[in-house]
Amino acid sequence: MKRPNPIPVAVVAAIAMLAMAVPFLGLANPTAMSIAHRMAPASAAHWLGQDEYGRDVLSRLLWGARVSLSVAAASAAMACLLGTAMGLAGGYLGRVAELLALRSMDVVLCFPPLLLALLVVTLFGPGALTLIPVLALVFLPGFVRVVYAGVLSVRSQEYVDAMRVLGAGRLRIMLRTILPNIAGPILVQLSLAAAAGVVLESGLSFLGLGVLPPAPSWGLMIAAARSTMTQAPLLLLWPCLALSLTILAMNALCDALRDAVDPHRAPGRRPRRLPSLLTPGLLMAPAPLLDVQGLTIEIDTPAGPIQPVRDVSLGVVPGETLALVGESGSGKSLTGLAIMGLLPSVARIAGGAVWVEGRDVLRLEEGELRRLRGNRMAMVFQDPLSSLNPVHRVGSQIAEAIRAHRSLSDHAARDRVLASLRRVGIPDPLRRARSFPHELSGGMRQRTMIAIGIANDPKLLIADEPTTALDVTIQAQVLDLIARLKQEHGMGVLFITHSLPVVAEIADHVAVMYAGEIVEQGTAAEVLTHPLHPYTTALLRSAPAEDGSLPDSIPGTVPLPHQLPTGCAFAPRCQHRTAACEVARPALLTAHPGHTTRCIRWRELAGAPTRQAVA
Ligand code: SF4
């Protein structure tokens, strides 16, 4: 958090301290009348003169500030607390909480604010204590809507998903992850509510519905001065001046606070992206860490259900890396999210099973799933800048990941945070732990994401495009880091990428996805040197060549899930298609043990007549 502008802070602090210190200032009794000195001008005993009843104007002004500010602050704080709770619950939990939060505020908003205040005050009687809940009710819809909108804009951020991946509960995510990121708009709303509270209190007191005479109040002072303004205009000037300056100062303070708590306003921040993991091996070992069988994901659309992921089967064993490769829109990331139990609410599992260390994660309760996420399995997202919470220090975020699954003392947690940073090769971990994400380089941020991912020594790491947009040097460093971590800790890695050169560097096995289904799978050595599916061949040809020759782009685009052709999904882009390819969806054929392809012409195209299709 930046240091806020000191001027509005000092002004508001001075006003508040003055109001609090009023009983100790030795002022004249604000209600003591002296009819003989009605509207007397300023004197040594009465610096601002006396009002229409001979009361000391300065004393009434300062006591009035105390009343006005107390009512405004209490009502704004009450509305802020309640509105924030309702907006957070409605925005993050959805369903009943969302319905209650929004519809109840619609009812309140049916009444113009001043009329609502007048109605309640008329029903329950005037007085400062009545004003506080009345004004809080008037301010409540503003807080609920601001917080609700803030939650909607933040809840899909990757750092929120990252906390879910770590197994954090919903309350913790709302309070520790989402709330700090919407603190700026809430503070602005708080400033507006407090300033409006001062105005409304004065207005209602002016109308005789607020503070009751003879108690001092700025509204009562303005009301009384109105009838004598031709004889003593200064009696009107002082409360109006106090009111205007206080509101201006409060607005300036909250603007300064908003700027201070919003890290996006820090100069010199540039969003960047992340890196990721692994190396090569074999598929479907006897005891897979991850075993996905026939996974199908369905989404309802106005045109009917679509299946962006169909019948996907793959496996990862300890100490090895499976690269899931394909163009954008092939269903890779959705598959990774399904494994973590993090599918967006519009998507559902329509078939298949996912086992992690023998546990069927698709059938686990949310609580059990949370205990697995961030503990036995972890996920590293594509963009570390959006995956890291911008308002928390790096060390705090790693500690959060650890404490989501372990009860540790502050000292032990700190040691573990520093150890995690050292493991991912971050120099000077003590200083880096105190840094905010925007103070780190792109490579450093990605290392931090990996440090969070491995903080609890997960057995399975899912890395979704972790090296996208990193420069070649940083990309190589991150790939080396993942390979080292995998070897040292025996993790299994599912590496999601669209880059075959990256696959060649890190993968033991490769699964090629196209239009929601696996079209080829095998060891990295086999798939990359003897591809059996025309799409894999096209991907290889579209990669940058070592001799500097121009790569061949793949004509056309991946078909949308509701526009899939009847037969082979790749047929519209395949230069080898025949009429037979368009008759029915090809099955996944086993060309030889450990190497499968979804192409009916694989044998002719591969020119390998000795290999026999098994099924
Ligand atoms: S089945 Fe036919 S259209 Fe599909 S990839 Fe093989 S050759 Fe191409």
C-alpha cells in the first residue's frame, strides 16, 4: 500500500480529533442561553459571536460537528459492514445469497432515499439514535451493488482460482483474496456515504426530523440562522462553511485512500506472463498418479448442449511428464480444470472418471477436494501476474498456501516460505518474500507461482501454458526448474501447451488434442519423430524450424464444438482426407503398444506397413 496523500488525511484527522476533544476544550455550554446578548457580534469571550438565543456560536459549531460526524460515521460504517457482507456473499456464493442480496436491495431502492428517511423518522420519531439505522438503510444498496460488482469482476481472476486450487475455503477466499482487491471501490463508497451522512443529518435536522433542539447540530444551526440571516448573516455562514469543508475533506481523504490501496496505480507496473515444467518417459504406468478415463465435458447453450471435451483418456505416473498439446480451443485447459475440480459453473461432467492417487475426484465432496487441491495436486496457471494477488506480498501468499493445509507457527511458516523460494531458485528470498508481485520480473513471478504450487509438496502438478509469453532465456530457466523439481521430488506433471518445441524439451509422453478429443498419444520420442496423425504432422511443420526456413501454417481453424463435422474432426483441414474419413468419427487406434492415433489412414500415411493396428 502506498502512503496516502497526507493533506486530506491531516485535515480529516484534525476535524475528527477536534470533534472528539470538544468536551475537554473548556467551551461555553452550547445550550446556555443569554437573551440579553441575542445575535451579539464576535468578542473575546465568544469568538464567533452569539446566536438568536445568545448561545455561543463556536461552542455550538464544534458540538454540532461531534453530533453530525458521529451520526454520519456510525451510519456509513454500519451500511459498509452489512453491505460488504451481503455483496460478497451474493457475488461469490451466487444462487440464494445472490437473490436475497440483490432483490432485497431492489425493494429498498424503490423508495427515494430522502423519502425513505422521512418515512422511518416519522414512524419512529426523530433523534440522533434513530438517524443512524435510517441512514445506514439508505446507504446499504450502494454498498451491496458496489461490492457485488467488484466480486463479479474479481472472482474469475486466476489468483482466485489459484486459491481454490490451493484448497482454501470460501470464507477465506472472500475475506483474504477478493475483499482486499475491491477495497478501493468500497472506500470510495464509504467516503460518499459518510459525506452524504453529514448532509442528510443536517438536512433532516433542518426539517426538524433529526437532532432535536436544543442539542447543537449544523442542520439546526442553519435552520435557525435562516430566519435571522438578514440581521446576522454570519450565523448562516459558519455552519454552512463547516459542512462544506468537512464534506470536501472527507471526499479527498477517500480518494487518497483509494489510490493508496490500489496497487494497479503503482507506477512502472507491466503485466507479464509465466513459465512451467517437465521431461520424458512412458504412458499409463502400473500405478498412475493421474488416471483420466473417457472424460466428457458438456455445456448447455441456447442451441443445445455442446461437448468441448469428449472421451479423453490419459495418465501420468510419478516422476514423469505428460504434455497435453494442441491449438487454442482444443479443450486442453478445460481438461486440466476438470481434473482439479475447477470447471466453470456452466460446464458439467457428462461422462468418464478422474482418479488422482486412486481417489475418484469427480465424486469427492467439495471439502475433500479442497484438501487435495494445493496439497496432493497443484496447478500453475498461464499468467503469473493475474494469478498472484496484487495486494498481498509474495511471502504472505506462499504462507497462505501452506496454512490452507497445515497448522504452523509464524516462525515455522516463514521458514517454509523461505525454503520454497530457495527451491525455485529465487535469490535473496527474505527480501523477495516482502515484495509485491508487481515488483518482480516475469521470470521471478513465474518461479513464485511454482513456489506456491509446490509449497505443500504435491504429487501431481498441472502446468497450464506456463512458459507462454516468456522470452526464450526465461522459458528455458523455468523448464529446467520444473525438470529439476520433478526429479528431486518425484512429482508427476501434466504440462499443457501449444508449443511442440517446448514439448520436445520437457515431455516423456505426449497427448495431442484436437477439437476436444485426443487424436494421438505416445512417448515423446515416438510422437515427435514418427507422428501418425496428420494433425500432429501439421503441428510439427508449423513449429519454427532450426534452419530458419519458414514454418507451414495449418489452414483453417479448429471447429467450434457445435460445428463439428460428422466424420473426422480434422477432415476439413486435412490434405489426406478421403470420402471414408467423412463417414464416421474415427476410433482411437493402437498403432503399436503405447502409441495410438485417431486416423483411419495412419498406416498408408506413415508408410510403415510392418506396424499393425491392434484395435
Ligand atoms: S481420418 Fe482422414 S481426414 Fe482424419 S486425419 Fe486421418 S486422413 Fe485426415
